[in-house]
Amino acid sequence: MLDIVRLRVLAAVARHGSVTKAARELHYSQPSVSHHLAKLEAETGAKLIQRAGRGIRLTEAGRLLAERAIEIVGRVDSATAELSAHVGLRAGRVRLAAFPSALGTFVPAAAALLTREHPGLELGLTETEPPEALRMLRAGYVDVAVIFRYDDTAPEDNGIRLVHLLDDPSYLIVPERPAGDPVTEPGDPTITEPCDPDPASPLLSHRGTRWIAGCDRCRSHLLDLCAQQGFEPEISFTSDDIVAVQALVAAGMGVTALPGLALQAHRHPGVGVIEIPGSTRHVYAAVYGEPPDPPATAALLAALAAVA
């Protein structure tokens, strides 16, 4: 039977590509890491590590076992957390991965609510985009992944269950209009939208303008939206940083599209916003497996739903 400690060592070596960094993460000595790897090779009868100059690399057998080791270690850690959580949620931990604008808006409120209701429960937070968050969820590194999707009809992989949290409309971000022109305040229904030459398709009014694109998924969505209006945007700048993107717009360097959560997290005073009809992303809490969820996971889901 494979030893879980040695699998944990192999997973760390695969993650870092270095015995030294793996030892640092695990708080082991380098000889101890090398010893565990040698014992694992003896247990499996396979060559797992090759020397490559001053460094190392995994063999094909090593890569295969490392992939399984990452899953196994993640599941063992999840089981440990779940067992701890069963003690009345007085102890234990629950781990959440979420995309940046979620962490900048409703996730902190959910974290505060969870802490008030279960002060003995430790919450771990990781900022990452949805594809990596789902990979972490499948591997057992996190218990809940807050993700978004523009298509709410495509099914997720087997084993992933989605809990709907909110719908997040998209907005066209333009340089601030002259004084007196109203602008939309995302999340505030009492403030009216600015007039637009074509309110049904505000993107068309900027078909000849330079555009600023965001992350790969948002960029792809922007291209799809513009294609639906019959044009391809001239993308002059690309940045994942919503602060930098809005600063570029305010400086007159182009226009962009951002979701409402991003604007709630940060709103530059020098930009105006116009809601884009028919452009909404759907925000979910993703969990692994069928209900009932472990108590700590259920408590986190309840906190997210309450604030979202």
C-alpha cells in the first residue's frame, strides 16, 4: 500500500519542480524529501525522478503518480476537515476559492457572517479565476469555488454541483460624460442610465473606438458581444487589472466592458457606465459531490447565499 506521507512529498515535488522548495513547503529537510522519494520508488518499482542538470524532473511514471497523489492528498485533507467540522462546527476549517471581483465585494461579508456564527471555524481564502478554482475543487484543495459563467445552460463535469448566487450584468465603460449627464451606478436602481444613441445596442456606438480587453474569458465574451452586433473591436490594450483598465478609459485611451461586481469593487470617478442589454454572467458556488454537504461546507454556502 502506498504511504500517504510519501505521496504528499511527491505531490509537493511535482508542484514546485524542486526538492528544496518541496522541503521548504513541507518543513522537511532535503535529505528527508529525497529519502521519501527513494522509498516511494522502491514501493512502486518505478523510476519516478530523473536528474536534469542541477535540478530534477518527473519521469512519465512520476507524472502519472503525482497527478493521482495530488487528488489523493486533497481528498484526505478534505476528509480531515470534514471530520473536524462534524464536531458541532466548533473547530475545523473550510476552504474557498473565488475570482477577484467576488473577493472584492460579497465574499468578505460572507466570511464575516461565517465567523460570527461559527467563531471556531477556520476559513481559508484563495483568489483565482474559475478554471483554476474548479481544478482546485476537483483535487480537494478547496471545499467551495465561487465561479462565473456566461452560459447558464452548459452542464458542469460529473461530480460538480452548482449553487446559484446571483446574476451580474455587464456594463460598457466610457470616459466620463459632461457635467449634468447622469450615469448608471451598478446596484443602485434609483439612478438612471445615460442616454445613448442606440440604447438597445450601446456597443455599436463605439465600433470605431479603441477597446481595452480583460482576462481571457471576459475578452472572449466581449468579442462574442461585438460579433453579435456585426463588428470586431479594435483591441489596443489588455489588462486583468480593473483599476488599470478604468484608468485607461478615464484617460481617453479607449472603452471597455466590465461586470457589475468589478465596478462595485472599484469605480473610477472619471468613467461613465452603460448597461449592456443581454450580457449577464451568472455567479455560482461550486461544490463537489451530491448533498448533504459536510457541515462546514453547508455553513459557508449558507453565508454566501445570505449576502449574495
